[in-house]
Amino acid sequence: MAGLQCPRRLWLLVHEPPPYEEPAPGTPIDIGQEIGRKAHLLFPGGVEITEAPWEHAQAVARTTALIADASVPAIFEAAFTYDRIRIRVDVLERLASGAWGLREVKRSSRLKDHYIDDIALQAYVLRGTGLDVRSIELLHVNTAYVRDANGIAWPDFFARLDVGEAVSAALVDLRDRLPAMRECLDANTLPEAEPGSQCRKPYPCEFWDRCTPDKPSDWISYMPHLSPAQAESLKALGIEAISGIPPDFPLTARQTIIRDSIATGRPFVAPDLRRLLGTYGPPACYLDFEAMMPPIPLYEGTRPFQTIPFQWSLHTLASDGALHHQEFLADGDADPRRAFAATLIAALAGADFPIIVYSPYEQQRLKELAAAFPDLHDPIAAIVDRLRDLLPIVRGAVYFPAARFSNSIKLVGPALCPGFTYDDLEEIGDGVAASAAFLQLASGRLADPDEIDRLRTALRLYCERDTLAMVEVHRALMRLAKNPDD
């Protein structure tokens, strides 16, 4: 699969593999493994091959023994080797008359194109070893499923999709793809490959830093929304740096601002910035949400991958410059959405200050909460009416080279406000980590009170830092609007 993405990735994974690490709790890989284990419940009596990946010969021997045992209805993590390819099959289901069913389990909510290549490779190996594979299915998460009071009904949680025809089509040219990959692996030196879009699809490559050390700090690949046609034209011109893009090269307005700012080293400030900030206060409130999207729904009435907000942070900047902070962080043992909404309504009552956010995310979550709790619709709608999104102003009216081609608050904050940082947040420093941490808390996987307190403290610190970043960015924008040359 790595070879389909990039020959360098294939070579490095085999010849210089990164050290093996267990996935961190709550991460996508960890959750994927958990969903894989839950799929076993659909095949009662199945037996798991427990040998580690580096114990492949032992795993193959164990698989062979279980295949010969007619009393075993399914084998989990079945191991095979054929044509210099080693595989582990999520579920190998015994069918009638000695035939078998290949069952691939994914944490995704749908079929993706690269899954077919993955399954086709497994089918190629299984049939190469002489196994009679009659049925091929993908088991993925059924997002229409709703958890009820009795817990998870696993046969309903999974959708089973017949992918036999698609796999058969992929098998037609699979054999022709393999020789080039073997030739790559048999080489003594790392193959050449120019970094490009393949470095991110279908998976981010773990060797990105290894392949890009000689690229300029303003490499054209960092230019936001650079089209393939633009990239090809710049490559033909021998241009690798954004600062080297000619003035007459066709760029979007935003790309032109970035090119000029990097080339001159001078920030860009739009002449109408003061007008754009006209309805943003102060006085003003600054609001940020954290949410999780558990693939396995934790609460009655929720669906897989449903967005569940669990935390908010609110800074209020008064007319006199005083700054106040309020927050909410759910316990996680029950659906937090109603308490989340009710406490936020209370915190924002009694004033009509604009509420500054940094993306449409908070508005989307609030509209979902209003739909979920009709009795709270009006006060939530009143909050939505007060929202003012700072991101479009940052995206369109200013550019600082220190933001490193990003509009993320985590880079824009330090760029506009020297001394402001997220670097001291060692435990949780982004929304993905926050979601993973709360998922651990909410799923009951942590029993140590000290560990629970540590994570809850880290969550509070992180969310508070995000709203404080908005305060500082807003202040910086107001200073720029008043004195654009400062």
C-alpha cells in the first residue's frame, strides 16, 4: 500500500522503519483497533491470532492450524505469506463447502477508493495460497445507527458492504504493479521521488521531513490553494521559492499578498481594516468550543461520529479593559450537550456584547444544540446573532510572514503578538489532542484520579489559551487599524 503512494515511502518503511509504538489512547489508530475488536462480536466463536507483527512465521503456522479445524467459524488477524507479501486479515469467515469470506474492518463511515487496493492485495495473497475466497466484504461504521438505552447493538453498528466486484476489477492489474515495487525494495539506495500531493494522500507520509530538508523556507508547496497547474508552471520555470515568483505570474489576490509580503519582509495590512472591525467591540466576548466525534457513540440517542461539544471557554473584555474568564468542562459520564448549552446561556445572559469566534465552528455547534433542545432554541439563537467571526478578517485583511502561511490561531496569535505562545502547553496543544483526552475521560478508560485531574487541568488550560489568543489577536488588529505602519 505504501508502494502505491510513493516508492520512497515503501523503501524507507522496509529498510529504515520507524520504531514500533503503541498508538496513544484516543487517537484514530487506537480507536480503529478498538472497532476492529468490536467487529469480532459479529462472529461468535472466532479465534484470534495473537502473535505480534514481527512473529509472522508463528502467526502463519497458527492460522494454518485453525483453518484445518472445522470447528473454528472465523479467524481474526489471520496471517499469510505468498509471493513475498505478508498480510494479516481482519476477519476470515468460514463459509459452507470449505469456502471462506474475507472481511476487512475500517473505522471509516464509508468506502474509500484506497480500501479496494488494500483488500485486493489481501485477496491476491489468499487465493495465491490456495484458499477458496467466495465472498469479500467491507465492514464500516454505520452512521445512521443510533444508540439506545440498552447500549450498542453491534450488528446494527456495522454496515456490511459487498465489494467483491470492485476487488475483482482491482485484481486485474495488481500483479503488474508488484515487480516495480520489488525492484524498488531490492535496490541498495533510496529511490528518488519529488515531494508532492502523494505525500498527503491517502495518508500523511511519516518521512516528510526526511524528503524535504533542502527545500526553501518559503517553498512554493506552502502557498495556500496553489493549483496543480500553477505548481507545474512554476516547476517549469525552475522556481521553488514563493519569494521568487515573478510579479507577472498569475496568482489569486491572497496569493499575491503572501508573495509580496514574503519577498519584502513587510506585513500586509488592508487599508479598510478599521471598517472591518467596526462591529467587533470592545467591549466583547471571546468564545471557543471543544468537541469530540466518538466513532462508537457513548450516550443514548447519539450516532457514530456525531459531534458532541464538551467544553467552552469565554473571555470577556470590558469597556474599562478588565478581562474576565469563565469556563465549562463536562464530567463525561453523561451526555454533556444540555449542560454545555445551559451554562453557556447563563454565562452570556445580561449583556449584548459581540461574541468573537475564530471560524464558523461555534455557530454550527450552536445550531445543532438549538435543534436538539427546542426549549433552548431562542436563547441559543440570540447567541448566534451576536457572533462575529474574526477568521475572515485575518484571512483577508492582514498577513504576517511569521504566521508561516497559516491562518490557524496557534500561529497567527504568536505572529501578531510577540511573546504570546502555546509552547508551554505540553499535555494538550491542539483540538485533536483535546478531543482524544476527553474521549479517554468519557469512555471510562482512566481510573487513576491523579491522571484524570491532570487531563482535566490540561483541557482547561488549552481551551482558555485559545480564547486568550483571540483577545490578543483582536487587540493587535485594533492597533494595526489605528497605526498600520507600526
